[in-house]
Amino acid sequence: MKSNFENLPTQVDYLLVEVLNIKEILLQRIEKSEEVPKYLDIEQALLYLKKQGYSMSKSKLYKLTSQGNIPCHKSEGRVYFTPQLLCDWVDSQVVGNDYIDRSHISQPVQTIIKSILKQKK
């Protein structure tokens, strides 16, 4: 339908309905978002990495931890990871920079840093 002065109120109403539908869909997605634990074990870390688009085998992950090439915490013979540090590590692998701990930086600033690093590539 072509817009003109006569059908403008109808088209505005239509747009409002569409915006409300989009808002409802987004709110549902936010409510259904999967909660990631604060600390991940090996299996959870592998799944998290896969969801980030960085799949690897369990043996490769163990090798990276034993070499100290991936951020992790070892306690009582178990290995734990934090999602944020894993995400930062993946970014550093994809961009090709050394691992940088950005856990103290706010999320918007981290997003800006990531975009700048990708532009440098």
C-alpha cells in the first residue's frame, strides 16, 4: 500500500502493531535466554566454546590447560573456567592477539575494543 495523507493514520497504526510484536518477541527471547553458570567444568566449557563458534576436542582443551595457554582455575584435580575469560580467549585467538584479561572492563567498552581489534586485522 502506497502511503498518502489519507491512509497515514492506518499505516501508523500498522507500524505500531509491528513494533509491539517485535518488542514482545525480543522480551520472550531475553526471558528464555540460557543461564550460563559462573564457573564451567570441562564439558560445560567445551559446549560454551562450541556455541561461541570455537569447537575443539576434550583432549585439546586439556592440553591447553596443562600448557597454561587458556585461562582456567585448577582445584582438587579439577579444571574450571569462567565464561567471560573463555570469551576473551576465543576473541584473542580469532583476532590473533595475545590473551588479555578484560574482566574488569564494562561490556560496552569490551564491544568497542573487539570491533577495533577486528578492524586492525
